[in-house]
Amino acid sequence: MKKILLIGCMLLTSSYLFAQMNPKTMQWFNAPEKWEVKDNTLTMQVTGQTDYWRKTHYGFTVDDGPFYYQTRGGEFEVNVKITGAYKTRFDQMGLMFRIDEKHWIKTGIEYVDGVYNFSAVVTNEHSSWSVVALEGKPKSIWIKAIRRQDAVEISYSLDGKTYQMSNLAYLPDHKPLMVGVMAASPDGDGFEAVFEDFEIKHLADERRLQWLEKNKE
């Protein structure tokens, strides 16, 4: 009986440690007042009057949205499912990749004038914004991004199975990267954002693999 209980405790501990939405392995930049992690799902009440943007067109810089992240080196693939109770123009949530305040990418849903857009803001000193208007108002979307060398390839899905690439964006390589989930509510007083099935998979360095292939024994 003791052996069974011990095995059960080990399995529970293991599943907790290896769940990637884990407070033991992730940390906050601009933590919201209300948030909870349970069963590899993060639920937060997004802080109102927050955003990420740097200079372009609007003439201001803001850097104060909730961002829950871990730091990774090298190349990887990251996936997440997002569900938001969007209310106000520019309410947004999704993935974020950040080297520092001048070099980052955020991508996900952005609610603009009643339309759900798949959005990406790519910032290298200045921010560039692109949007793809989605049909209807899907309850959830899935995001997949792959960091390879000096680029991040971003794709989205409406069913978690079939993905459409939206961006191939430059981001300096050979630098540790903060990667995780973000949300913001620039015009509003916040909304509930739910992030599920967050997962990061290590990818072998592409340049090293090419070198090994050319230098086989």
C-alpha cells in the first residue's frame, strides 16, 4: 500500500514539474493583480490601460502589459491555446518573445472595432504591426511559433490542427530569449484571458547540425 501511495505521489509530482505553465520555472514581468495557474492553464485578469509599443506612427513607447515567461537559449518551438473575453478596442493576448525593451515580438488575437484579428507586432528599435482579419469570432485560437537562427516563424490555427503561417519575422539570434504569454488592454479596464497547453520544445541548433553533416567521421 505504501509503495502504491509513493508511486502515486511521484507521478503527481512529475506531472507538476513537467507542466510548462509552472510557477517554479516561469516568472512575471508586470504581474496582474489577479491570476492563477492550474492544470497547466493560466487564467488572468488583464491589467487595464496596458500595452507594448515602441514609437512608430503613434510617437510613444509603452512596456507595461502582463507577461509570464521563462528564459530560453537556442532554437525551439512554442505552442499555446488562447481564449479571451475581449471587450474593448485593442484588447489582445498571445505569445511574446523578448530580448529587451527594444527587441521583441508579440502575436495573437487583437480585438479592433468588433473584429478578431490575428496580429503580430515586431519590434527592432521601432514597432511594425500586421493584422489578418478572421472570419467570425472564434472562441479560441492556437498559436505556434518556431525560433530558428535570426527568425521567428509564426502560425495560427482555428482548430488546433491546421495551421496558417502569418509572419516570418527577424529577431537577433545568439541571445537568450524571454518567451511566454502576454496580454494587454490599452483602451479598456482589462478582461479575462485564459492560456492553455503552453509547451516549449527544444530544437537542435540548425547551424550545428549542418556543420556535423559536413564533418562526418
